[in-house]
Amino acid sequence: MARVKRGVMHLKRRTNLLKKTKGYRWGRKSKIKLAKPAVRKAGAYAFAHRRDKKGVQRRLWQVQLNAAVREYGISYSRFIDLLKKSKIDLDRKVLSQLAQKYPEVFKKLVESLTESK
């Protein structure tokens, strides 16, 4: 059986790993032993924070909506309650965009909710 030399793949694997650690500080960018766990942890953090990002964005929309409806004398929780009772299925993202980009439309929406209560 012929001998298999694996130098090419060994170097390729190491260079690919070090490409991923570009911009890291200290030895984690150049030493294989330190780079491996750094890349593994970075991937785990990236995965988790992609999920967290969605919650952060939702909280931002809630704050923006609260500020927008306070101008009309309603609290955020009361506003959401009125939306649900009126069976208006707009999510917080769309409502926040309405409040920012189309304040006239948002004003009509709020007024229609407060009239119907």
C-alpha cells in the first residue's frame, strides 16, 4: 500500500482557519492552538446573537410605538390591547414604521381605536 502524504490538506486547513481569525487580537490570530477555540466560540456567539438580535429589534419597536402613542394620550399596553380587541393584525414592526414614515395614517389608526372603545 502506498504512503499517503497529507501536507497539502494540513496546510490548507490551517490557512483556512487563520483566515477566519483575521482581526482577532494577540495570539488568537496567528497560533493554531489558540485560533481553534476562538473560531469555535465566535461561531457559537454569532449563532446565539442572531437570535438575540430579533428580541432587541422587537424591544426597539415597542419603545418607538410607546413614544408615538403617548402623543395621543394612550399607553403602549392600552394601544396593543385596543388593537387586539379590534382584531387588527398589524405587527409591531409595521406599526412602528407607520408611526415614523406615515404619521397621518398612524394618527387615523389611533383615533379609530380610541373612538371604538
